[in-house]
Amino acid sequence: MTNFPNNFVVLKSVRNIIMTYAKCNILFVDDAPDILKAIRRIMKSEPYHCFFASGGDEAIALLAEKENDFFQVVITDMRMPPPDGQEVVSHIEKHYPQIVKIIISGWDDSDTIIKAVNTGRIHSYIIKPWDNRELKIRVKQALDIYLLNREKQILFQKLEDQNKYLEHLVLERTQKLLKVQNEAMLGKYAAQIVHNLNNPLHAVSGALEMLELMFNRIDTFSRGKIAHMLSLAQSRAHDLKHIISGILQNVRVDACFELMPVNVNAIIKKELDYFELNPALEQKTKKDIQLDPELAQVMGNTVQIKQIINNLISNAIDAMEAVEEKQLSIKTYQDSTTIYIKISDNGMGIPAKNQPYIFDSNFTTKPCGKGTGLGLASVKTMVEAYSGDIDVVSEHNRGSTFVVRLPITQLS
């Protein structure tokens, strides 16, 4: 069970944040010497390194002189001889988009503020004369935003590197196993097991990495969100345990995988909850979820049903990667003997010539490092093990629809 960090860990995190502030560099830009002198006096007690430029040209030259990531925040006056504050923030947005920008000005004209926001993507606009306490708070908020964005970039890069490494291992093992022709079936199923371990492992790693980020900024996140991430990580760890248990059981000839009535709707909701962590699904994705509230249960293994749904949703997200307006549709319905799981996307689709091979474990159209082709092969194997079937309707550059049919559980 995952525990919340003790007080020592939290204090250590806070200490690290303070140390990070001490390494931050802030640039103030104003053509009025008295203003710069006042700001220098106000910021003297703060832990940041402050730099001062007496105009737009000097600010742009100083930015060019330093490394790209030297400054974290730039605070500039609006009304200056050319280049004015608007031109300065536009220049920064174009060449140093990671810098958080604040405008400080005696103008309170709404059109000017809107223009500054639209062209320079500024964080905030401070009206002169400013309140010293407000100025310090705005600077700290801007630094918090910069540091949080930087941590997110590092986190996502770590996750991407980890995913690439895991995909490489899966591909490498699969290629080696497929070369052993006398053990072709063993190689096929072993590779599928590795693939199915991959998804819950990604979820556990991603959730725990996000927790680390949240605790570094615990004052900006609710404990409810943290508890949700913990629950997700624990659930995925439980899935891994069941998969590994199934592997060990199936080594024995007389073993059988535990079967029980499974609520498919509940699994779909939980899988969608997990995929909300994926920026590809969260951003610009229209979701149409229609789950039959009277859907009957099926006899199966919960972890395997999760893997079926997880693989199909994951494939849909990958297929829509290049689509600007993504549409994901999931529907469940039933007749007297069968439940249906229908998952559709508006992605790149499957060319007609490839459709006969998509359930073949040796076939994939994805580039190296983006997949192994084992997902759909594994789905078909598991669906057919439950006396069910799966088919697909797809049109190149128009999207795909997968329909899974599973027999309804006959409860005594």
C-alpha cells in the first residue's frame, strides 16, 4: 500500500523548492531609472537574482547574451521608446516561450491589455502604482508556474523515455521468440503476456510520477486528486499481480484461470478514467460514451477483459494522433445471448490491403518504438477464449470501428 510522505519528506521538498527559488533569475525592464531603483529596493530581500534593463533594446540584448533557459520571468513596462513593452513580450514569446511574462504599466486600457495577452501570452498585468506586496506575490506565482511547467516537461520526458525503453524490450523479446520455430506457440503467447503487462505497468509508473510532481506542489493540488492517483496506481498494481498469477497458474497443466461474472460497463468507466491521464485523449477529444445501464454480465476474468478494452482504446488513441478534432465513441448493447462492445475512432483507419492481417501477432504498421502488433492479436486470442469474436470496419483516413461480441453469463 502506498503511503503519504512523512513530515520530514514534506519539509525536505519545501527546502528543495526554496533552494530552487535561489537559483532563479528575473529581468525587470523599464525606461524610468526611478522605477528600476524602487523595484531593486523592493526585491532586495527576495531570494531571486534580479537583473535590470533600462529599455527594450537593452532587454533583448541581455536575453540574447544569456543562455535560453537563464531567465525564468521577465517583468516589463508597457509604455517605452521602441521597442516598447508589447514588442518585448512578443519577442520573448517567439524566441523564449518558456519564460513567464508580466507587464507592469500605468495604462489600464482594456484594449491594450487584451492585445498584450493575445500577442505575448502574458501571465498577468500589473497597474501602476503597484502594491509592493502584490508585486512580490505576482513574481512568486510566475516562478511557481515556470517551475511547475519545467517539472512537467521533465516528467513527460521521463515517461516517454520509459515507454520507448519498454517498447524496445517488448520488440526485442518478440523478435527473438519468433525465431525459435520449434517453440512458435510458446513464443507467441509469451510475447502477448509481455505486451499485456506493459499497459498496467505504464499506468502505475505514470500515476506514481504524477504523485511525485503533485507532492512537490502539494499546496496547488487537492488531496482528492492525489487520493485518486493513488487508487489508480494500486488498481493497476493489482492487475499486474493477477496477470503474473495467471502466468504461474498456466504453467501447470491442470490449472485454470479464475472466472467470475464481470461488469463490462464498470471496466470501461475505469479504463476511461485511466486514459484521462493521456494528454492525447484529454485534449481536443470529443467522447461519446453510451453504456447500456441494463447490460448483462459475462463470465470471464476481470483482468483479461480490462486488457481487451485497454488495447482497443489505446489503438484508437494512437490512430487519432494526427487528427485535429478527435472523436472517440464507446457503446455497449446486447441481445438475448450476447453483449456487444463497440469502439470507434475517426483516426487514420486501416488500408483495405492490411485488414486481413491486423490480428496476426507478426503484423504491425506502426514504426519502430511505437508498437509491436501484439495488442490486437492478444485481444483476438482472449475474446475467442470466451467463445466470443471480434471484427472491424475501417476506411483509410476515415476511422475504424471494432465490435467485440461476448456470450452473456447464465447465472443460476
